[in-house]
Amino acid sequence: MSTTTQIKRDGAWSAPRAGTSWWSRLMNNDNMVGYLFVAPLILGLIVFTYGPVLAAFGLSFTKGDYISTPKWIGLDNYRALLDDKLFWTSMRNTLYYVVGVVPAGMALSLLLALAMNQKLRGIVFFRTIFFLPTISSSVAISLMWLWIYNPEFGALNFLLRQVGLKGPAWLSSPEWAMPAVMIMAVWRGLGYNMLIYLAGLQGIPDVYYEAASIDGAGQWAKFWNITVPLLSPTTFMLLILGLIGAFQVFEYTYVMTGGGPVYSTLTLVLHVYNNAFRNFQVGYASALAYVLFFILLGLTAIQFRFQRRWVHYE
């Protein structure tokens, strides 16, 4: 039994006309046309995303700069991490940042979302104002907060002086530099988390609150027994995104402090940057990046493992 290649014409499949070129047959194949449309995206992902990721993994087992040929050294870069004091300093600073920014940012965002969920005239304006920092440039935000934190003419110390307090040298003090960066990071992230929480709040059916009111439940009981459980999928998503974003903090410390003073704001990604583009230790920087990758992979896996215990879906 012979088979004949068919092409699609006017919604019906038929055999190709004699002399039809291979290009015409290709263009009449719906699947191939679809592949051609997505080809630029797939090519871009391979060249600019997956390719560099795989290349960095290979480079993490080598030693060399951007000029010389990389030399294979096996696991030496990963062993060197154990003796790198700056690696442990950056890891400690990053954990300090994560623990301070993620819980505070999510809690304040939820409170802000509850406030912005009221049916009041002009509430959309305030929602927009709170969301604006999210779409602003990280560098511009950092430069603005550099002025706010200036010990001599900054707005924050000026306000403190008005109430009789002397503000510290925020970004020049090892004790205050990281908290100052964390305050700015929490402020900037409020708008995005607020918007996600607001969408979650508006997705909770009013019938639950009406039934609770009939049963005599107060505002706190409604919040704890209805709002929090039904928002748990939203909280779960924001927790994962928040941890990933906090572990990758770079712009704020790079622009505002450069990792100082005395390495008090040196984060893991900033340490990767310094080794890759200042010390030109490409292999070691790649090893640092993959350590961060495995940390995030492990934390995300743990969250998905335990989310059954506290995330409730309708």
C-alpha cells in the first residue's frame, strides 16, 4: 500500500500538485509554520540563557580569565570556597538580608493590601502611588535613598533632628549599612507584593465572610480563619519569589555601598560580580554562582515539600 504526502488546501487535505517545491510543501505544513514562528524565541533562549548557564557550569571546574584558555582543575574552585573568608562573610550578610527583608516585606504588604482593599473613593490613586517604586529603576531608587541617608543633609536625619535625635551615618557605619539597605528594599517591594495580595483578597468570595458574620465572628476571627488560609497559595508564591529575589540582591549594595563598609554589605551575588569582573577569576565566580543556584534549588524544593501542611486550596 503506497502512501502519498498530503498538504492542506482550503481546510482540506489533498495530495500536492506535481512540481510543487519543497518550500511550498513546508509552508503548507501547519506544524512547521508554528515552529518557524517560535524559532527566534527558542534560539534566543538557547544562545542567551541555557547556553551561558551550561557554559558557566563547565567553567566552574576550570581556572582562567577572559583571555587565556581555561585550565581544567576539577573541584578545586569548590574546595577553595571553604577557605574563602569573603565567601562566608557574603553568605552571612545575604542570610541576614533574607531573614530581615522577606518576612517584614510580606507582613507589611499584607497589611497594606488590606488597607487598599477598602471600597473608598480615590483608592485607585493610592494603589498606584504605592506601586510606582516597583516599576522604577533599581539604580534610580538606590540613588534617591543615597540622598535620603546622607548624614549631613539627608531627609531622614533631618526629620530625626526635628524630634531631638541624632541620626547615624547610615551607609558609612558597619552596624547600620545593611539595615539601611534592608529598609529601602522592603519599601520598594511593598507595591508588588501588595498588588498580588490585593488580587488574592478580591478573589475570596464574600459568602465566607457573610456566613462568619451570621455565626458571630469578629474581624480578627474572620482574618485568621478565612483570609489567612485562603491567601495561603498567594503567600506561598510570594515566599518563593521573595526568597529567590532576596538571595540575588545586587543592585542596592552595588550602587549604595559597594559591599562596604568593612564588607558589611557584601552579598553573595556581589561577591560573584567582584570575582568575575574585577578579579577576572571566571572559574571561581562560576562556582560561586552555582553554589547560589543549588542553595535556591534546595530551599525551593523544601518549600514545595512542606507546602501541603499550610497551603490550603479551595
